[in-house]
Amino acid sequence: MSALKRSLNSFGAVLGVIGAAFCVSAAAQINHGPQQGLNRPY
């Protein structure tokens, strides 16, 4: 039972790291999107 709980905890930690990286990359895209749009003449 403790091995199952340990694997679930490590799985949750991996999901947390992936979610944090996804949030950071999404925020970077949102921050850089308008600047790139202003630099491009449409």
C-alpha cells in the first residue's frame, strides 16, 4: 500500500512540474504575442 501511495505521489509531482512548465510557456506566449503582432505590419 505504501508503494502505491509513493508512486501516486511521484506521479502527482511529475504532473505538477509539467503543469507549471505549461503555465510558464503559455504566459510567455501571451506576453510575447502582442509584441510580435506590433512588430509585424498587417
